Amino acid sequence: MKAPPPLPVAVVVLLPVLVSASGYAFAQPGAELTAPSAAQQDPSPASVLPILDPVVISGTRIERSSFSLPMSVDVVEALVIQEAQPRVNLSEALSRVPGLVIQNRQNYAQDLQVSSRGFGARSTFGIRGIRIIVDEIPASMPDGQGQAANINLGSAKRIEVLRGPFSAIYGNASGGVIQAFTEDGPAATTLSGSVLGGSYGTIRGEVKLGGSLGGTGGADGARGTAGPFNYVVDVSRFQTDGYRRHSAATRYQANAKLTYQFNDDSRLTLIVNELHQGNTQDPLGLTRAQVLANPRQVDSSATTFNTRKSIDNTQGGLVYEYRFSAANTIKLIGYGGTRRIEQFLAVPLGAQIPVTSSGGVIDLDREFGGLGLRWMHRSGGSRPLTLSAGVDYEISRERRKGFENFSGTTLGVRGNLRRNENDTVTSFSQYAQAEWKFTPSWSLSAGVRHTEVKFKSEDFFIRTGNGGNGDDSGSMTFRNVLPVMGLLYRATDRLNLYVSGGTGFETPTFTEFAYRPDGASGLNFGLRPSKSRNVEAGVKWLATDNTRVNLALFETHVTGEILPATNSGGRATFQNAADTRRRGVELSADHRFNADLSAYLSYTYLDAKFQDSFTYSPRATLPPVTVAAGNFLPGVPRNTAYGEIAWRRGLPGFSAVVEAIYRDKIFVNDVNAEAAKQYAMANVRLVYSHQIGRWKFSEFVRVDNVTGTRYVGSVIVNEGNGRFYEPAPGRNFIVGLNASYAF
């Protein structure tokens, strides 16, 4: 593979593309019941606010101007999420956010690899260290593991990304919060649809219906009023043959948001989401030699065992808001859902399978749900005060089974039972948060959260005798109190300086808890949550009416990082092995040259290292490995950059967007023995939009990796067989059509 230019050259190349119609330029804040609005309470220059100062909910749970918060929070709006995008992966829209790294694995049998300031980078099962929330409903389980596939990008209004100390107010996540919001239906009933096709047999179709009911019609051409019932329903189907062999996938997705406004003071919202993926092929990773020989190939074990995964996820929730005075609002949230997974892995055959192994087929049935109650207060005057306080209860119950992935001489089918257990985890939390502007120039933000997480496992697969499988039942409880605080100084109307700090924690997941390193029966009682101390200082500068610059410097110390301990007998175990340190810089700049032309640039420097040495056993047949203090955390690039220049003419008109991405090299294991090389690539999106009567059309072409750069899109950290690499496609394209009709 030909290496791209080193970082300084890449940054120079990106600078002319100094940056975009990203979320700031197209903010359309949702209508909260609380009053007054964030803009009214904390005014910014009128010409700047609508363009570069979005209103956010993440961080305070009350609508606030992002410019006036002592924290790093970015917004990506619907235009960026949906325009000329496949609308399949979060990586399409969130690669622009500083501090966030989303690696598209080109493998729909596995979730995206998402990391925030280095947290979550080493996770090979789901998303760790980052709290995911969709329309106020958690998509992360109480043990901290989450999935992003059920976020419906076709009907997303905006996505907010919070990093730093204030993430702790959301619970079991040290790295950040990704919060998605579904759009409201338009005032007029509108039917829209899209279809696209592209490289590697990619096809996606979508139908969306939205509007409002119960309104009044206009007379003599006058415009009517929207009714109290608002709805949007979105259904889509995605199919791909995959870039690599044995990576085909088909995904069905449905999302509905129904809102009823009882009066000016109360509102009820119902959210329902469905995801189905059947027999999604898993191409696994490749060794370095395999990537160099043919990046589209798969290891023979993937086809031998027909590695694959099926997912069914259904969830729904109700959110009720009631404003009982001008300054006070309560919100009640209830939700529930089910998740069904069947996954076929590649493991050795017959007598080679240790008696303690759970086999090569995972069978998981999960039921989850929760309740939340929140009170929000906002006072005006010369020293405005906002308060929020609440309680959250979450529960997840799993029936987890494991089977051999063969029957007789037939491979890749369900065989004998090897694991059978019930796992339950609950979380009960109380939190309070306040923001007080105690002088015209100074404001203080502070919060505290108490969380209790309980784990319980009941093992039903017990085999007595020598070399048997003991009882791995057990229970554990963890409690943490997490304080955070931030101070913001308004130097001028256009320049804010801030500093913030706090503590966070991350519990082990059930996968990490399941077995003990010493081989004894029972849960891994010696494993504790990792704890973090976070500090951040930053600048938010509205340089001109059309330019905004954000700069954040941060440092995080983690004690008791959860790391591998052993991998033998078919069981992977974990330990609190070392302390780590993450420090870095995040920069973003957003500029609008005129109504049509805009540019955006983001850059992240992250120095993430082990502060202590530790030892672990990667395989039973290999000697223990010592990881040296000072080694770089695997899965984390030191430098990342994103640049975009966009020309948008609206309806009717032609739009073009050019984006460039740089990723530094990424180490694949703790000993830093190998690394995926750095790369730079560019993507182009072209759209033509026009209107015919009540019809609106947009035709688009998207070309990714226009230079055909050969690179590794993601790595599987510490993969036991050395198959660390998941190659990304060369030049590829999609073409599509969007159409909508307003009745």
C-alpha cells in the first residue's frame, strides 16, 4: 500500500477546505415546553445565532445555546445527515465531529467501532464508553454496552455529540454521549421516498409519511394551522453484497414518532423502532499478509463455518411533558424492548473445543426497559438559574445460550448446548444539575450523579467431576458518586472561555464479568469499574457574523482500566491491569462565505498511553506478554482531521460538497507490534434539486474515496489469531433519487 502524505502535508491540503454547512449552519431547535428559550435568556449577536450558535439539550437536559456552555458539544443537522448520504451508518455524518472516531467496518454483522477521546476504541462487542440515546430513550444497556444500528438516519432531525467531564451526568460512560432526535412531521401531509444504488450491489429504498391531524384548513388561500396530532413514519430496506467476500447483508428498519399536544402545557410522544437483519454474513478480519495479497478476500474459517449474525430489535417508549408554571416542567419517560441475536463464530472442532468453552454459536434473548422522571426549572432576571433533577431506573434481562457450531460432520450449524444462563443487570440513578449566571460575565455549571449498578447471573449449565464446568452463578453491586463542575467567562459578546472538571466511571459488561482469570467457578469478583478524572479548558469564539471557532484542551486519567487477562479454555477473561492517560486538543472552525458557500474544518490530536506495565496471556499455547508503560492505546489514531467545502443553492438548484478525511496510524494491539497505516482520502457529493408543483425532487451522485486510496477502515484490537484488519473499499459510488409530495 502506498502511504499517504504525513500529517503536516495533509493538514495543509485540508486548510483551503476550511469548512462547512455542518450542524451549526442549519440548526432547527426542537420546541421545548420550557420558557424562556435559550436564545432569549442568553442572547448572542442576532446575525450570528441562527447560523453558528445551535441550541442543544445534551449537557444540561434543558435547551441552551451551545456557545454558552462550559463543555464540548457539537450538532450535526438533518441536511448533513441525509443529503446525498446512504443513511446507513453513523460514520457518514459524524466523522466531522472532533474527538470522535467512527470506523466503518464494512461488516454489518458487527456494530460500528465508535470511540470518543479514546474511550470505546478497544471494544469488539457493541459500543463501550459512550452513552447512546435516541429520542430520550437509551440505546445503551445498564452495563454500558450499546448499539447504534437502530438509529434511523432517514428521519433524524439532528445528532448531538457531548464529550468531556459533563458526560458523567448521563451515567455509565466515560467518553461521551451521542444523542439522536427524530424529526417532527411537517404541517402539511407529505409523502416522500428515496431509492439509491451503487457499488458492490448496494441498494436502499425508503418511504416516509408525515404530517399533522386535527388542524384547521385555510380559507381563500390562507394558510391553515397544524393540528394537535403530529406524526412521522419511516420504513426502509438496505441490501448489499459487500465489498469483501462473505459480507452480504440485508437490513429492514422502521421508525415512528407520534406526538399529541393536549394544550400549550402538555404533550405526549410515542416512539417505536424496529430493526431486522437476517443471516448477515461476517467476513471476520484479515492478517497483514492477507490484506496485502487481496483486501477483498476472507479467511477460510469464515466460509468453513459460515460465520454470520441475525438481529431482531424492537423497542418503544412514551415521553410525557407537562409545564405546570412558566418556569417549571416535568418529563416522564418509560420504555421497553426486546433484542434477539443468533451469531455463528469460527472456533475449533470436536475434541479441540475445551470443556469450558461456550461453543461457536451465541443465542441471546434480551428484554430491557426503564423509567425516568425529570424536573426542569428555569428562572429569568439578571441572574438566571436553570436546574434539572431526576431519577432513572433501567433493567436488562438476558437468556444467554451457547452451542457448538457443528453437528456431526456438518459445519456452521447449531449443535450441542455448551452454555445456558440468565443474566440480569439493573441501574438506579439520581442526578441534579444547575447552571447559574451569577454576574453578567460569569456562569457556573455543576452537577452530581449517584449510580447503583447490580449484576446477577444464574448458571444452568453445570457439569461436575474432573475437567467439568462449574457453577458460574453470582452477583455484584457497584455504587458511584460522580461530581462535575464548569466555569464560563464571557470575555466579550463573541468570545467565551471555560474550564470544567469531573469524575466518571465505566463498569465491566457481562461479557467481561463472565469468567475468572484463575479458572475457578463464579463471576469475576475481582473486576471493578474503571474510574476517570477529567479536566477540560476551551475557547468558543464567534470571530465574525459568519465564522465560529471552537478549541478544547483536555486530559483524562483512568485508574483500573479494564484490559485482557487470559484467553484459554475457550474463555476470555479481563482484569483491572493498568492506569492510562489521555490528553489532547480538539479544534473546529465553521465559516459561511455567503448564502451558498460554506466551509468546515475539524482536527483532533490525542495522546493516549498506558501509564503502567501489565502482563496478560493472549493464548494458552503462547507465553504471557508484557505490555510496557508508555505504549500507545490500540485502536486510537493520534491525529485525525476532516475538511469540507460546500456549495448549496437550495430549491431549485445545484449543490456540491467535497470532503477530505485524514487518519493517523492505529496500533492493533497493546504491545504495539503492528499498526494500520495512516491514510488520506476525499469524497464528493453532487445534488440537483428542483420543484414541480407540489413535488420536490433531488437527484444525487456520491463518489467515495475518489483517489482510490488503499487503506484499512478499522482494526479488531488484540484479535487472538492476528486477523486485526478490516479493509475498506477503493473508489466506490452511489446514485439516487429523493422525491416528496405535499398534499
